[in-house]
Amino acid sequence: MIKRRGFNDAFYRYFPFAVFMGFIGLDEIIRFIAGHGLFKLEATTLYYLYPIKALTVGLLLYLFREKYSELTCKDLTHFPATVASCGVGLLVFVLWIKMDWTLGAAGVPQGFNPGLLPDRNIQIVMTLFRIAGAVLVVPLMEELFWRSFLIRYIIDKNFATVRIGTFTWASFLLTVVLFGLEHNYVYAGIMAGIFYNLLLYKTRSLAQCILAHAVTNLALAMYVVATGKWQFW
């Protein structure tokens, strides 16, 4: 029974993340095949995958919501910690837009440019989906995977027995590097992973990490929409 419970605890935290990454993989496969001339792919065709991806992962998180015992909104009532989390989120945003360095020979990401879509209403709807996904879905999904599941799983495979915010060098460094590799801007991702991990160790609260991550993504979304620097999306 203990083994099965441990498996289920892990599943609820890694499956939404795996589905999200699966959509990204599907996007890359379609681009790869189209790039070899097997069919024509319009620049904006795959944009329409994003609402499906965000809604699918959001639904999974909603269905699994009772399984996330480590996540409590009560943590956010600690006002000094909540203000500090918002500050961390803004700091990560400021550093992120200054660290637009790709790894190796990788080019600048194309990003998500709603201005390429044919209709103004479609542009607005797709932009809103992008912002909602980035602010409401991604922080919850990623923090449950990285700073609830994986960072504890590296310490002990029966991760649910490890207290949130437990520090080891191995779990800290591995999650920081892997979190960075998940993003187009690897160095910015590593920087963000460091700050979110440190916030976890300081507050021992997953909710505070989700808040900081959401603030970063909201600030980045506002910046991208205001400046048209779509490569950050």
C-alpha cells in the first residue's frame, strides 16, 4: 500500500508537466516534418495548439487539486513573505529580460507573435490564452513538478516523506540546471530556478513559489505585449 500511494503522489505532480512537455514535443515534431518539405506549414498554424495545451493541463490540475496536500493558500496570508515573494518574482523578471542569451549556436527563439494572426479578434483571444496559461497554469504545473516533486524525489524516492523546503546540494543543483534546460533562454532559466529554490528554502511554502513564478510570468507578459519582444514568449 505504501508503494502504491507513493506512485500516485508522484503521478499527480509529474503527469500534468509531462502532458505540457508532450505538446511542446508534438510542436517540434510537426515543425521538423514540415521542414523536410512533406507538407506546408503556415507560421501561425501551431499557435492554435497553445489554448488546447493550456486548457488540457489546467483541467488536469483542477481534477487533481485534492491531491496537492502541500499546497495551501493559507501560506499567502503571511504578509511579509507574500510581499517578498512578489519582489522575488519581479526581480526574476528584470534579470530575465537582461539575460536573453541562448545556449551554444541556438538562434533567437521565434516566440509567439499574435500580430501574425489574420483577425483582430483572434489576436486578442490568443493573447489572452497565452497570458492566462503563463500566469495561471504554468506556475502551478511547474512548481508542483520541480519544487514539490523532483526536488524532494532526488533526496528520497519516497518523496512525500520529505518536508517541503528540505535542502541538499544535489537536489538544489540538479533542479536548477534542469529547470534552466527546460527554457529557450537556459541561463535565465537557471537564474530563475536558483531564486525560486531559495524562496522555497526560506518560506518552506510551495504557494509562495507559485506566487513568485506567477508574478514573473505576468510581468513578462505585460512587457512582451507592450514592447512586441515576442521572442520572450
